[in-house]
Amino acid sequence: MYESKQTNCPKLKAVIAGDVRLQKLKKTFENKYGESPLFYASAPGRVNLIGEHIDYCGYSVLPMAIEQSILAAVSVNQSGSIQLANTNPQYKDFTLPCAGDIHIDRENPHWFYYFLCGVKGIQEHCGLSDVAGMRCVLDGTIPPSSGLASSSAMVCCAGLATMEANHELLSKVELAEICAKCERYIGTEGGGMDQSISFLAERGTAKLIAFDPLRSTNVKLPDDAVFVISNSCVEMNKAASSHFNVRVVECRIAAKMLGKARGLDCSRLWKLAQVQTELNTSLEEMLSLVDEVLHPEAYSREEVCEALGVTSQELCSRLLSANTQHVTHFKLYQRAKHVYGEAARVLRFKSVCESGCSDAVAVLGELMNQSHASCRDLYECSCPQLDQLVDVCLQSGSLGSRLTGAGWGGCAVSIVTREKAKSFLQAVREAFYLADPRRSAEEKHSLFVSQPGGGALISVE
Ligand code: GLA
């Protein structure tokens, strides 16, 4: 008889009958393991509407969950091992013992390491010496390496499944925080947006996610706005390159430089938002401070060391991460400009949604356009194909389009009025996908309307 401690937490637990995807996964599970799953764990991907690369600087972001998710069928046993399989034959089976330290190989970010991050996160948080044995089959519908947080959804799904299999009881906020932290085992120093929206999402509403402490507020999107996701078809696996962590480091150094210039104790400053809090000032004033203190030319290591009064060795051990030790120059001015400007746009976006004004869709579109320009020019996290896609979207009737997620490839998100949605989809289809044979094969999964979906869930039949 299946019993779960989650029964008094209805929002994390559901009884699902007749779900086609779940039934198909159940069959795959039964064929593979010769037994039925005990429960299912699912975690959605997300599209970030605005607020890019600012969560790890301590600023609020504004994502919504998408329908696409990672779904796991799970059985629990005393075998002393965790067996993982994936419905996608590209992703090979993997088995690991429950006893001992879980090793995550950062050099080879295979699919199952994301799952293991989630297992390790729960194991450590709950102080479990050995986790329960599990058999899992995973099924993913989020396009990988596309900026829609498929890897975080895998980590969240694993965290949730491990919690349930070990009869632990954690809140959604705790789960989000654990999963944000444990995904860093794979090497990327993300800020927590993806894991937070995966757990805290609610159908029908976008969320403002704020950090330190983690909390979320509903943001009702205008009724006449439709959000369309389109994939540039350029894959970007952020754990396989250092782009992402270089930005994290640049923001960290910029925070210390700004704080130092204003006489703050910069040994305690790690995030650009902390500088604003300590100075008790506005985002506009922070933008002026960046102009005043930082110069647009990239900073050399020597200049950073001198300005912060640290040795080269201290820079390497305290400020640079494992895969950013090679970086010789840091664009502090541009990165800080982006972060403070983008943080202000997020707040504007939320207040426009709340205002109910008649031209809300156009104003939101303009904010999204500004966000893309800032990501492209100041944060340098776009790529030519993504810029081309954004241009095609704007020419096809979108009121605002921008890259979403980490960038350097992956998806764009566009805001379109409801009446224009159909013609927009057709125009983008023709101009971006059908015009290029390498993209036309992918078109079906690459261009779709997205509504705010629900959050992670444990379900039983
Ligand atoms: C990735 C990270 C997030 C966030 C975005 C960029 O998705 O996991 O924490 O930093 O990139 O906004």
C-alpha cells in the first residue's frame, strides 16, 4: 500500500488518472523492470519573461513555468542501488550504489549527473547516510540546451523523487533552495530562478521570484498578451563551457569594486544587489555609480588585484571559480550596467502588468526589446542566430522579443497580441524555419505558444 507523508501537502501531491504520457511511461517502466512504479515525480521547465542574468546578483526575476517537463516513474526498494533509465535512447542507463559519496563529474556533464545532483542535495540536506534504492525511468519533453531549464527540471525532479522515496517532508521553498544549491555540483553557478519557478509555479500566473530570502508573488499577465517561444536551434550546454561562470565572476568583482569605491567593507560583498542595499539607494543611482566608478575598457587581472588590494593568488582562490581561472580580462562596467538596468526593467514589467493600462502589451514589449539589446550588447550573452531570430520575430508582428535563459543559443520569447498570434506563428515559421532545411526538421518542437503552467508534483494513480 502506498503511503506518503505528503498527503497533508496537497499542492505537491496529486492523484492522476488517464494521463496519456504517464500511462506510456508506466508501460515502459513495467517492460524494463518487470514491476509497476510506486509514484511519479514531475518538474516543469520555464521561460523567463524578463530579468536575465540577475538572479545570481540578488535581483528578482519574472519567469513562468511551461507545459514541458521532466517526468520520472519511480519504484523504491532495498537493493542498495539507484537504477536510472531514460525514454530517449540517446541517454544511456546508469546505476550507482546508494552507499558512499555521490560523485558528480563536472568534466563530463552527462544527463544522469543532473539527476544525481538532486539525489545528493536531498541526501546532504536530510543527513541520510544511505538513500533508499530506486528504479527510475525519466521522460523529458523540454528541448535540451535550449534555455528552457531542462537541466534544472531534471535536478528538481530528482530532488522531489528522492525526498518522496525516503519519506522526507520538505516545503516547496526548501526544495527549491536545496535544488538550486545542489545543481552547482555540476559546476554552473546559477542563481536559483529555474529551480524556484519549477517548484513554486502555479497554473495561470507568471511569478516574480525574489531572493535572500526566496519568495514569490503572482504576476497576472494581460489577457490580450500571448507569449511565443521559438528556438534558434543553436544548442548551448552551460555546464560544458565557461561563459556563464565568467559572467558570475565579473558581477562579483564589479560588486566589490563598487562597494570599495563607496567605502564599504568589500570582503562581505558578493552580489551587486548587496551594494545597493548597503548604500540604501535606488537602481537609477546605482547606474550613475557604475558610470562614475567603473571604466568601459576591460579590466586586467593586475588592475583588479590592485583596486581590491588582493594578490593574484587570492583573486584565483577567492573570486574565480574552477573553470574561470584562465580569464585575463573582465568587463565590469558593461556587466554591472546590464544588471542594474535589467533589475529596473523587471520591476517596471510587474507594475505594468498590475496597472491594467490599455497599452500594456506594447509597453511590456518595449521592455523586452530593451532587455534583449542589453543582453546582446552589454552582457554579450546572445549569438548571431538568436539575434536573427529576434529580428524575424519583430518583423513578424511581435511587440517585443528577447533571448530567454542563459543565452549563447537556445530560445527567444516574444509577446504578441492575441489577434496577431496566428499570423505571427505563420510568418516566423516561413521566415526562420522553413527557409533553412536544418531548422525545418525541428520546427514542430521549436515554435509554440506558452501559457503559465503548474509546478513540480508527486503523483500517484
Ligand atoms: C540559467 C541559470 C539561472 C539564470 C539564467 C539567466 O538558467 O540557471 O539561474 O541565471 O541562466 O538568467
